[in-house]
Amino acid sequence: MTGLLRDLRPPAGVVRVLAVSNLARTVANGFLLSVSVLFFMRAVGIDAGRVGLGLTVAAVLAMLVSIPAGQLSDRLGSRNASVLFGAAQGMAVCCYALTGGFTGFLVVAALSAMADAGGAAARGALIAEAVPPAERVRARAYLQSVINVGLAVGTLLGGLALAGDSGALYRWLLAGAGLLFTAAALLCLRLPRTKLPVPDGSTGARRHVLRDGPFVAVSALNAVLVLGTDALLTVALPIWITERTDAPVSLFAGLVFVNTAMCVLFQVRMSKGAEDVTGGARAMRRSGILLALCCACFALSAGQPAWVAGVCLVVGAVVHVCGEMLHSAGSWALSYELAPPDAHGQYQGMFNLAQRVGGAVTPLLTTAVIIGWGMPGWLLFGGLLLAGGLATPAVARWAARTRPFPAAGAPTTEPPADGATAPQPTGAATA
């Protein structure tokens, strides 16, 4: 237990500053998730269809700016870009509270989403530039644990505000979210100024990430595995429980709690061993296997007595969160170690773009395939996730071979079988 609690405390320095910044930012995100849609519908008077349209337009624009925003981060420096995008998001969210119609809603939602996409690329690059390579995945694991705590706190406080169902209260909460985003951005000023990346003789001239076919392929496989992470749990599962099983609907809240608690407690520990290309590829493979298994567990809950269905769902949720944590660790390792040292911003932008596409497709795909087809849909979906996980090591080896620079831990042979010890690169952190 002592070791587990020690895992939850970010190390002093860069990671701790980023953790505090992330906590403020994700509490603000929790506020938005809780009240923004209801605010625009009830207080501003925009109908549900137009709210959905506006959020879709904002999401598409966020995808389109991910790579250009990453390029801007490479030019301005990741710390400066993190402050710029974070402050821009804070101002846009503050403007939520002043919105009086659909046009204003569309503008502020789009600006907020684009700033969020830019900030994600800049923060990813900031970690690459401010944290030693062997410690990057562990740093991201600490920050991911903080993200789950912040979202839980923000969603809970936002939920309490919903009880009041007051337009004025919604506006105060949204203004508070905007100030938290701004504070999170300004906290980055406490970090040392990152050096502007300059192409060196080993990497040659900086090339556009979209011309890097192997990295794009790795990003695409990552997007496949994203199909089985957050949205599978939050979109497909509650509908499945309601329409296809005899388990109580209230069980879903418990499954979300299990997911959040395990991510907070075990993300750092589950990330050990995924510090380089070999470890990241192995984690992605294991993730695909576990996500496929969780689909089978969820599928078995159909047509069973309530208690049997409940057991299947709980077991599936535990397997799911383990696969989700392995996916996070593996994706971080591959996104960092396969990126040129002078272009982390645009490469993080590419990886974030792929993840956003995966997250956007999941609700439509899961409702059509899983809810529409039942157990065969689950098995088909699980097969897709399994294929994505099993294909990742080979594609990662291909990507590593094409790097014009040495990728840490680049696998030259098949990754060791699960359970075997992977060789550590010189200077790599040990578990």
C-alpha cells in the first residue's frame, strides 16, 4: 500500500508543476462536461439538435488544427505555446457565460475546441522537451492519474450545481471554468523555458508528419485501439446494459467508479516497462488482447440472470480498464520515441488527431454494430481491437527502422513474449 501511495505523488520539479496545472485544467473540464450542454439548452434556449451540430463543427475544427497547432508549438517553443493555447481556451470558456444565441455559441465552442487541440499538442511536446526520455511515460502516467482526479472532482461539483438548475449558477460555473483554464496555463510559466527545436545534422530538415507514412500508420493503429477505450465505456455500455441485459442500470455508475479509481491508483504502475519503442509496442499488443477480452465479457452478459449479467459486466469493466491503461502507456511511448527531436509538436498533433478521430467515430460505430447486432457485434468489435493490438509491434518496428535518428529501444526483432523481460536501453529507467 505504501508503494501504491508513493506512486500517486508526482516527483518534484517539472512533473509536479504540470500535475498542478493539469488538476486545475481537468476540474474545469469536469465543469464543462457537467453543465455546458444544459446551459446552452435551458439558459440560452438553443435546441438540442443545434447544440449537437455546434459541438460537431467544433470537434471537426479541433481535428483540423491539431497538426498546424503542433507546428506552431515547434516554432514558438512548447512552454510558450502551452501558455498561449491554455489562456485562449480560458478566455473562450469565459465567453460561454456571455453567449446569447446559436451564432455566439458556435463561435466560442469552436474557439475553445481549437485551443484545446492546440494545447494538447503543446503539452505533449512540453513533456518531451522538459523531461528526460526514460521518464516521459512515467510522467504522463502521473499526469493521467491527476486528470482522472480532476475530472471526477469537476464533474461532481458540476453535478451539484445542476440540482439548482439556475442560469445564473451555470454562468458562474462556466466563468470559474474559464479562470481555471487560464490559471492552469499561467502555471506553465513556472517551468524552465524550453529551447526552440532546431534540426540537427542527424535528422536533416524538418519534414511534415503527414509525409512520414510509418508514423501515420502507427497513429492509425492507435486510433483503432482508441475505439475500445473511453467512448466504449461511456457510450456503448450504458445503452447495452439498459437494452440488452437484465442487470440494474445503476450498475453503470459503479463501473465508471471502478474505472476512474483504478486509473488513479494503478496508471503509474501499469506504465512500467513501456518506456521505449519495444515496451510501448508490447503494451499496445497486450492492450488489444485485453480490450478484445472485455468485449467478450460484455457480450456474455446478454440473456443472463441479473446477477450473472452483473458479474460479467464487472469482470469486463476490470479487464477493460487494464487494457485502457496499457494503451495509454504504449501510445505515449510510441508517440515520443518515434518523433524527431525537433518536431515533437506536430507529431503530438498527429497522434492527437488520430485519437480524436477514433473518439469521434466510436459512438456511431458502437451503437450501430454492438447495440444493433448484439453478441456478434461485440465479437466483431473485439476482433477489430485484437487485430489493431497484434499489428502494432510489426508496424512499430517498421517505423523505428525508418527513423533518421536512433529511436530508444527500437525493436529489431520480435518483442519478447508477454511476461519476458525486455532488454533495457543504456540509461533507461528500471522498473
